Amino acid sequence: MTNFKFFTFFPLLVLGVTCVNAQSILDSYFGGNRDSLKHEAKRLIHMPEPIFEPAVQQVEPDPALIAEMGFEQIYKYEPRYFTVRDSKQMFAYRFKNHSDHTIILIHGMASSAYLYNKTAGLLQEATRAEIYALDLRGHGQSEGTSGDVDYINQYVDDLADIIMEIRSEKPNGKIILAGHSMGGGVALRYAMETHYEQPDGFLLFAPLIGQNSPAFLEAQASGKLSKEPFMKIHIERIIGLTMLNEIGNHNYDDLPVLFLNLPEALPLRKYSYRANKSSTPDDYVMGLKGMNRPLIVLMGGEDEAFSPIATKEAILTNSNGEFYLIDKASHNGVRHHAQSFTFVKDWYSKL
């Protein structure tokens, strides 16, 4: 029997397990027998889910880190809802401005646009564009199931509908797709969909660049993980579901694979397999090479989630994008740092 253990890491997958080629597994390990593959896959997906040990002692949160999360509501906004193709309502905070140009800002994992008030306001000051801070499906005030989508790539389809609506309202304006962390991953996944109208540029803060990104491995090796991590990943379930997906079986894609160390009272404590797949390119190289619009990436020198060095190398090797390291900025702090918006202002002026 397989030795069962959970690989733990913040914030998403390591080792590229979602890139498993089930056809090669079918041929190499199951002699082409689909029933044997399905049996093994189902065994894997029904293995026990991870649990978090209860806190032994309460630790006072760092006030600086709390401030960097963005709870303070500094800038004025008005609500707006976009109706997407399945008639669900996607909510956004609209930071109105008399401009033909629009920036769509996408939040990070287990978050919502509410925490991006300051980021949106600073973006508007740097660009003078109108800003929409968007709640992804199942997050914040948008409709949908928390931590889930109806099918793989639905985040991208929702974005396509929103971009199309904004484009119809402002046919002569530019649209920039901006994202932080997981939101950057969703933006990159959108860039790979060539059948959709592409924005005029991509602006990413500390992005999740791909399921197999080397930035995960280097951050893990640096020893930044806490004893009880923010997230635990059901690796066996991901492998089993990937195997089933490769033979066309999506019946179990709603099973959770990412488990968050958050209070039980919160609505979003798990992400399904299909939501996780929808959050970033499966392969970071393909995702970055698929980028055919101007790209700027900003990352803090003290990012707790991803390796700045590995991310920089990935961006500069596999894209024509610009990369700027913000000294002493954290994973959340980079999207509020004054230096970030100096670079944003200069980049945006050249579009």
C-alpha cells in the first residue's frame, strides 16, 4: 500500500503533480487497463483528508502584517455587478474616474476585493484609469460556491464576459488585467486563452505563475514554513483526480484538495480540485510563453510565499515582461509599497 502522507506548503501546489500524464501511467503501470487505473485513482482520491492540530498557544499577530492585508477602507468606491454567461452575478468595487481606460484587479487566495481598497486606490493614482476590484466567483460578494467552480477554467470564462462588457462600454479604451498572488495566476491563465479578446497589458503583484513553479520549491527550501502551515494539500487526491481527468472522468472534480488553516466560522476554508486547476497555468513555462501582451511583475524582497529569485528568473527567461524587486516588501506589502507604483506609473505611460 502507498505510504500516505500530506505535503504541506503555502500557498499552492508543489512538484507539478497536476502535470501528471495519466496516459503514460495507464500504459506503463496498468498495461493499458482503464479499469485498473480507475480503481487506483479512486483509492487515492478517497484517502483521508488532512487536519490541522489545534493551536497550543495564542500568538499575538504582527500589527504590521495585519495592516498589510488591507482592511482599512481609504478610497471611495461604488458597487457594481456583472452578469456572466450562467446568469451569476460577479461583484466588483468600482473606483470611478472619467477615463476610457480600465484596470481589473483580481485578489489573492482565500481573500476578496474588500482587502484591495488601498491597492485599487494607489493604482488609480498611478494610472488615472478606472479600477474594478473584482470578487472572483465564490469569493466576497460574488455568487457561486465558496472555494469551488462549476468546471475547470470558469474563472477565466467569467473574466472574458466581464472584459467583453467593459469593452462594449469603452470601445476605444485600454483594459489592463491586474492580479495579486492567485489573482495573478488567474490572469496568466486568461492570457493562454487565445480565443478570448486579450487585454492591453498585465500587471501582476507577487503572482502565482504556475502549478509547477520553481518559486514554490525554493521558498519551501528556505525554511519559511511554520510548524503548522497555512495550507495542507491532498497530494494523493490530486494525483488520482488528474488520472481520472486524463481519461475524461470529471465526476469527482468538486472534491477539495487544498485545506486552509482558518477558523471554522469562515465560509472559505477549502478549494476544490477544479477551482485549484482554474487558478493558474498548469505549467509556468507555457503560461509565460503564452503571454503576448506587455507584462510587468512586482515582487517583494521579503515575500513569504514565493521565491523572488526564482520568480524573476522564470519571468525574464520565459517572457518579454519587466520584473521589479521591491526591497523589504512582503507578499501583501508589495501591493501597497510606494516604489511599486513608481514602476507601475512608468510602465503604464508607455502602453
